[in-house]
Amino acid sequence: MNTTFVNPSNDQRKLKLVLRHKRDETGLLQREVAEAMDWSPSKVVRIENGTVRISTNDLKALLNLYRVGPAEVEEIIALAKASRRPPWWSEFADLVSPEFGQQLGFESSASRLFNFYSTVVPGLLQTPEYAQAIISNFVKDDIARLVNLRMRRQEIFVRPEPPQAHFIMGEAALHIQVGGPQILRAQLERLLDLMKQSQITIEIIPFTAGAHSGMIGPFEVLGFDDGDGDVAVFESPTGLTLIREEVGIVSKYRQTFEALSGISAKGDDAVARINKLIKGLTD
């Protein structure tokens, strides 16, 4: 795998945190900054939320308002320029929606990852063959590039400081013969290999667990150590990727994940279940 992909999302998160901190140091409210800069209040909010980029001239003027010294101004300007670099997924820009691009950025920056899928192996754990079998059921063009994109996402596990990743799957994901028995067997063997890595946890919700809160659908919670808030990612009923950063919503999904973990097979139990399925596919 190529581990030298560019992820400006780290710099974007750092920049918005720096700008919030500098404003707090001055004691200015967002509306006061807007008045001083002759901006709309929403522009200040969007800059501090990281939803819009700030030009170099606007940034210099803002830092002057915050009375930031020349040396630190240069550091912050360099950070802003780094945040505008094309991300590693720019080569797939025609395949990536703005929402999915934002999700990729969060994944590439996260220090903690909590991922739940009920009927399919999560994309971050898929083999290329399993991914192709899934993707080809939904699209007819660019299948190879979409598989490549999915494999590139998995590079988060081989970066210098990989995230602590916790995956929960419904037992159905281990039984559905995506691509046929040989592809499923290779996928299950891949899960066993991943479970040997200290930063990856994989748990299985058995059929016997009955109805559970995960039946609302797949979701992902991404945690960060940079002082900014965590993020929840899930799909709307129409399939649109939704990203929410509100504390209450993110907390709800974290609580749901913890509840699912409470009814999951773990450790040796999960390994035994996967080995049993592999044996059944081999016999």
C-alpha cells in the first residue's frame, strides 16, 4: 500500500481550533468580529467551524484584529496554506461526493474509530475481491477505481499513528456469501488476521441476540484528540451520507455502540465463530 497520501483535514482542524483560541484570547464575540471585519456573522461561524476556507488576505486581517505577533502569523498562514492542499482522494474527485469527501477526511484524521454494520463487512476491512463483489451490484462503471478508493481508505491502519479502531458486525455479515464461498472465506481469513493487530477490535452480534438498537442501520463515530468534537457518520433513508457534530447526537450514537458491544461476541468467542464458518466453507 502507498502510505504517503496527503490529508489536509488535520491542518483544517488545527486551523479552526487556532482561530477559535485566538478569538477567545481577545475576549471578542463572533458578532463583534463580524462587525470589525465587515463580514456577515455567518462567515465567522463558518470559518471557525471549518466549513469554508479563509483567504490569505482575510486571515492576515483577522490575525491583526486578534493582535497576533508576526512570527505566529507566518506559522498560521503556513497552516492555512497546508489545509488547502488537494487531499489524497482528489484523484477520485469525480466519484466522491462532498459529504463522502468530508467523511474520508475525518477518517484519515481520527484517533478513535467506532464502526457498526449489520449485514456486510465494513469497507475498511474488506478484501479487494469482496469489495468488487459489493460495488458491482450498485454500479456498472468505474468499478476498479471504486475498489481502489476503498483500499486506499484502509491505509489509515498503516500510517505512523493508526487509530484505535473498534468494529461491530451482525452475524449475517459473516454468512452472506458475497462473491461466492471462496471470496467470503478469504474475507473471513482477512478478519482473523486483522484481529491480531492490537489497534483493531472486531466483535460479532450473534443471531441469538434478537432485536437490538443497531437495527436502525450502519453508522460510524470518529473520535479526535485535538480538542475538537467527535463526529457521527450515518446514512439517511435515501442513502445520502450525513455527518453530525452536535454533542447530543454524537453521544447518542456512542451510547448505541456501547450497547451493541454489550451483546457482542468478543475475543476468543468471536474468533471461534469465524473459524467455524471458514471450516464450513472449506468442507
